[in-house]
Amino acid sequence: MDATEPDHGQFLQRRKYTRMGPIISASTKLVVCFDTSAINLLMADPDVERLTATLLTRYDVYITAINIAEIGKTQLPAKREALRAFEKRLAQLHEPLDVPNEILMTLTAAIGLGEKTANFGLQGERRWLWAALSEPNSVAEAERAALASWSEDLEASNRRATDRFRARVDEIFTTSSESRPKNACQFLRFYLRAPWPLIYWLPSQVFKEVTGRVLPLSRLDRLLEAKPSVWPLYLGGYVVLMYAGAVWQRPHGPPNNAGLLDVWSGVYLPFCDVFVTHDRGSRKKDGTWRRTGQYQALRVLNTLNTRKPRTHVLTWEQFRANLAG
């Protein structure tokens, strides 16, 4: 490495818990992020007050932009306001983590421009999400519709990308039916072994957008290996989605039904000690859970997480049992 170039292998590792705006916490508590499904269950729990008190004693809760956006899926105004107020109570003074693709661009810009710090909290026009979380009755019907539309537009964009990729799948796996990956892990390994132009394309486009410069091929690995490990998790998330939407076939077993926002949440893994979700897919007739849903998707993506120690991905039941003691 050139002596004048910052060591991005250690980039921002020291800022893991000080990345959000002017509020810098000296807390030594563990950090937990929640999928909104788990927040709803905590809020509805008969023992909510004791569990919440224990939670806030043991953990700093990082609410995410996705948590706020999903308030927009709550139709009833009273329940929507209750969810907003509860998320704000959990967040305390910690500003929310930004939207995953914006975190990706923030990290890429910092690396490309040689900056030594970065702010992964809500930036620019997305600051209104912080206001939406913080102010009572701020998520009225207009705001709810805007949040719901944003989420729906992202999912539609992902479906279009999947449709385009599906048209090429049979060309890619032409050697034999056995060459076609049979699960998301196999497809992820296939992608990681793909020719460099396939892996280079998206990072180079983002690098160009945020720096105005072309990403030298010699710097691709450095970008992908930068910490926090946002790039591997972001790319891995799209691989998981592409497998379910374009590569999966019925003999492979039930497909993972995790959506775009479910999988995007993998970008938050390097910022927390624990990630909790209740989205485990559907139950079998015998009462056990199918290996589908956000929980399984994040467990696959967590293999790309270079955080030390690696984030624990837990179900709500597992995390609640720990809180209840």
C-alpha cells in the first residue's frame, strides 16, 4: 500500500458506535438492531414494561431508517402513532442509521475521497425521517402514504431487476442442470467466483457517482474489503434476492420469501452486536419453521460480515428469553 494512502482495512472500525451526527455516545453497552416485526412483538408483549426496562439497561438500541419507513405500512392512525412513539423511546438520543444504499454510498465516498471519518446517520433530505420518528403525531396519512410508496417503489425496482436477470439465467447455467445452484449459499459462492467484470460493475458505478472518478480495478478489492463490511453485505443481499427471484426452481425446496428491505437490513449487521427479527417464513404442518424469511437470509449474509465479534442474528423468541432471564 502506498504510504500516503489511508489504511482502509481498518477504516472506521474505531467509529463503529460514533457514526451518527453530533450525539457521540461513550456507552459501553452492547448495541441491538431490530426488524420492525420484533419491535411490534415487544410493544404488544404483556410484560412490555419490564422487558423494555431490561433492554434499555443492557443495550443501546439503534433504530434504522427501514424501521421508520415501515411505520408507513401501519394503516390505523392510533397504532401507527404508538409504534412511532415506542421506536423513539427505544432510540433514546441515538439518531437512526441511514438507508442501506445511502450507507453504502457514504462509505464509498469516504474511501474514494480519502476521508478518515463518516456519518452513517440520516443525511440531507432523509433528515425528515428523524423528525417523523421524533415528533408526536408526525406520521399522518400523507407521510404514511409517502413512506409506503417509497417501500413499494424499491420492491418494484427489485422485481424489474430480477426479471431482467431471469432472462439470462438459462444462458449462464447451460452446461448441465447440475450446474444450477440449488440454494442461496451455492449461488453466493458462484457469484464470489464470478469473472471480475461482473463484480466490478456495481461498485464502479457507485464510486463514479459519489466521487466523479473512475474506480481503478486495482482498488476494487480494497473497496470491497473496507470495514465496516458494507459492500460484501450489500452485494450478498442482491445475490440472495436474485437466487429467490430468478435462479430458484421447485425441486430446490421452498424459496426464501424475504423482500428487499428484509435483505437490505444485512447492511446494518456491522453496526450492532445483535440483530433481532421475527420474520422466519412460514410454519410447516408439524409446527416447525421452514428455513425461509429474513432470519435465514441474514444468517447467510452474516457469513460476509467481518465484524469482530460477528453479529448475533437472533429470533425474537431467543432474544426475549434472554431478556426475561
